[in-house]
Amino acid sequence: MPELPDLQVFSHNLTKLFKGKQLEKIEFKVAQKLNVPEKQVKDILEGQVLNKVVRVGKELQFEFDNGHILATHLMLHGQLFQFDKNNEHKFTIVEMLFEGEKGLALTDFQKAATPTLDPEKLDTPDALDFDEQYLIQKFSATRTPVKTVLMDQKVLRGIGNAYADEILYDAKLSPFSASNKIPESKIKELAKSIKRILEDSEKYILKNNPDIISGEFRDFMLVHQPKKKETPAGETIHQKPVGSRKTYYTDVQELFS
């Protein structure tokens, strides 16, 4: 599943591709997850100009000049493909054809990827826009393992399984730590690691895969590496579930319990 840095890059590249172009046609091949009737979306969006594509949490939101938004959540296997004139991609959920016969298709063989017209605005802070005191407050209220809390989209929006492992490794904090046992000083270190890892990863992906609008890129990760037994620093990588999630960690990460 693409996570925050991947989606940041996708939003940048999609804006570059389609900004200022009129949406001539939108078609839903799988409409059961759409939150409103398909005709309503067509009436509202067709003929409108795309202003930009932004990432909000784990969604990509297409913002049009009439103030309406089409949000897409890729879920586990959703992918985006650009096409010319005709969309021939299998398992299409929704396709958008812009002026100049340039199109974009959202596909998912599991039919789980979700389009939403004008999604509800949430108060939950983004993983790139929160303060340390907020995190301290949230952690103090639960004994839930810190990795689970980091991935909770009702606490912070945008962090998934792979980046949770990288962030906790960077902060030298065990994923099994009880959140309310972690000292404030360590939570402040964690807050810095969250922003550093996410921002640095986005820069790396954009530099090394400058035009991507789909996929996930993990080759540069230090600990979330299923095929490796050691980190670049020579630390043994262990694998054990936290909840239902495969978790990769090392002995240098401090456990608070």
C-alpha cells in the first residue's frame, strides 16, 4: 500500500500532469463504493478545471475550480495509470478524461479503492502537521503499543505499516512499548523522527522516481526489509507481529513497558 511519502509524490506529479485542464468526462466502472449517485458526480465535475491534486491523510484529493473535490483512497492494491484517448487498463474503478484526450484511471483488482465526492473534513492532524504536546497527550491516555497508535488514523493521518517501522527505528523506540510509559523526552524525539523520516523519504522518492503516479518504493528503507537480516549498521532485524501487522525492529530500540 502506498504511504504518505509515496502519495505526496503522486500528488505533485498528478498536479503537474493535469493542473489547468478541463475534465471532459468521468466514468465509474465500479460505483458501489461511491458516496453519491454517479450522475451527481458527473453533473458537478464534468466541464470543470482541475486546480490541483493534494494528499490528505492517505487520500489523494482532486480539487476543481468550482470548489468540489473528488477524493480517492487507493486502499491495499489501488493503482493510478495515465492513458491517451482510450483507457485499456483492467479492473478500472473510475476513469477521468481531460482535455487533450489525456486520461487517468484508478484500478483495483479487489475493487476496494474508494472514490468519494466532497469528503468530510476531519480534525485529526496530519503526520506532517502536529505538535509534540498533542502527541504527548494522546500517548498518555493509552497503554496501546506505540506502533499501533502511530498507525491509528484517528490519532495521526498518513502513517502506515512500513513507515511506522522506519520512524520507530530512527527514534530508537521499540514498537512494543506501552504508549503511556514512554517518557516525554522520548516522545519529543519520536515527533522529530516522524517528520524527518516522512520528509526525507518523499525527497528520495521524488529524486529517484521523478514521474511516478503509482506503486510503492521501499528499497531505501533501513529496517522494514523483509528480505534482509541486518540493517546497514549491522544490527539484526527481527520480525514479529504487532496486532496483525508484520513488524521489523532491532535490539537497539528501547522498550518501555
